[in-house]
Amino acid sequence: MTRGRLTLVVTSLGHGGAQQQVGALAVRLSRRGWEVDVVTLLEEDASTTTVDLPNEIPVSSLRMRRRVPDVRGVVRLARHLRRRSPAVVHSHMLHANLVARAARPFSRVPVLVCTAHNVTEGGRWVDGAYRITDRWCDLTTNVSPQAVQRYVEAGAVPPSRIRHVPNGIDATAYGPPRSGESRLAGRRALGVSPDAFVWLNAGRHEPPKDLETLLRAFRRVVDDDRSHHLLMAGDGPVRADLEAVAADLDLAGSVTFLGFRGDIPDLMRDVDGFVMSSVWEGLPIVLLEAAASRLPTVATRVGGTTEVVVDGKTGRVVEPRDPDALATAMRSVAGCPPDEREQMGEAARRRVEDRFDLERVVDAWEGVYAGLAERRASG
């Protein structure tokens, strides 16, 4: 039984937690009976797309180019929506949100929901663009309560027209840490010592992640204990710069740049802790993945990270841009007795299951769609 047509609009289906979340929502909503299609702003191929969708979820592109404003994208989206007549359009990320809003007056869309995935998506011009186009959107949402508060305080969205809906994951896809021979095999494949305390960072190598601070903090950690090892999974525009910083800090034997990895759940089973040094975030999917994998985590206090990492219970939280504080927190977690770290990991897993279960998040989205449809029908 169909629940109606739903069009998800997203900037791309490339690397990133927001893109992964859109893919997960598309699949789950399709299973629940929605006729889902996905529209991307950017045209992609197999080399740039990392979100796998089943054949029953069609994907089309507005054929826009990165960092090139093109009104034809608005025209193409309006034409697509008139042809398909979805009951709900749900856009994700800044550029998709603005294009969907601009197309709304020309497409007769009954309900438009726009989701921002970060505490900030740019400078004051972004807040101004959201404020000017707010009339064409029924509801703006964000993935963390801290981000909702910032958007309201900046005047980007009136408080009555924005709400918090978190990201979600399927925790059953993330197993406990490996042990015994499987752990040794995993460590050998990664080129790290079986006895090392192995940290993982995973995500795009871009300025907001502030990975140089992480490297400088890690230099302080290995100054005290050479048995630590840091794995950095990901790629991006500053990777070469980060490799140069690691070389300057004489970390060649203690840091491994893994490049993009499509096996993060397996990778997390072979490490001892997760670390994140971002200067801004929304609600990072990778933190949910680490928690579901029962990893104690050290993270910076930005965006919604404290919704996932509870200081002293599931890991440690420090202020951003402070390598000394980050190093101290990493030493603290690694220095805990193994049973205490295990308790941290179990508490993290429970928190994800209780608050960020994907099925519950999909329930919330269906409630949003139904409520907006009813409100619009009642005039």
C-alpha cells in the first residue's frame, strides 16, 4: 500500500554523513510504502557516488556544476516536480534547500521540508538567504538542538518554523570490537601492532574538521607513549597538507592515512577509540557509528556532539582548537582500565539505541510529513 510520493532533493550522493543519511531515509521510507525518488543538484558518476540505492528508487540530476549558480537547475526541478506531483518534497543541505525553495512557487508542491545538517552552513549571507526564502518552505529542520538555537538567534528562521529531528543509524550494522585471532588479523591488515592503542578518525579531510589540531595533539600523546597509533580514514582537499604536517611532526610511524574507506563498520571493530577534532558540526553520523561500535570517543564540543558523547560516561568532550586539551583527553581515555573503557563503549551503544535508532527517526519524519499535510489541508 503506497503512502504517497516523496521526492528527496540533495546536493549530491557523494562522500559525507548527510548524503549517507539521505540514502538511509530513502531506503527505509520506500520499504514503508512511499514512492521515493531522489534528485541531486550535481551530476555524478560511479566514481563520485558513494550512496547505493536500490533500483526501485530512481535518481535524477539537475546537472548543476559545483560553485556555479545556475537558474536552469531551479527550472529543471520545478519541471520534475510538476511531472511527478509528489505529496512531499524533502530537501537536504544548503544548496538543495535553496533550489527547492526557489522551485516551490512554480511546482505546486503540497509540502516542502528543508533540512540543514550543520550548526552553520556559511556566513551571514546564508542566514539571509534562509530568511528571505523561508516563506516558500513549510518547515525547516536541523539535526541538533544547538543548531536550531543558532539558526533562531541569527534570525534565519522564526522559532515556530524550525524544529530538531536527529540523524539516525541502524545500530545492528555495527558489531562489538573483535578479539582473538580476528583482532590480530585485522591489525596485521592495517599495519599496526597488536599491542598498540589504536585511534581512528574518519571523515572528509577539509578545514572544518581541523585535523591539524588532531595531529598536533597526537604528537603530544606519542611523546608520552609511543605505543599509540592514529588511523585517518578519508580524503579531501587538505589531505596533502595534513600529510606534510604529519611529516613535519615526525609522525610517519605513528599515523596512517588510509584514504577513503567503504568499510567503516569493520574498521571500527579493529580499533580502541575514536577521536574527532572538528570546529563545527551538526550531528556527525560518524560519532553515531563509533558509539554503535562501542568505542569510547574523544570529541570537541561543537554542534550536536554532546548529544552523542557524554563527558566521563561514553568518552571525553573538550573545547575545539586546543591540542593540549585534546591530547589530555586522549591520554585519559587510553589510560582507563580496560573494563572502564568497555563500560564507556556499552553506555555509548545504549545511547545510540535509545536516541538515534533509524526506525524511530523515520517514525519522526513520517509524523512531520503527516502533520504538515493535515495543516495544509485544513487551510
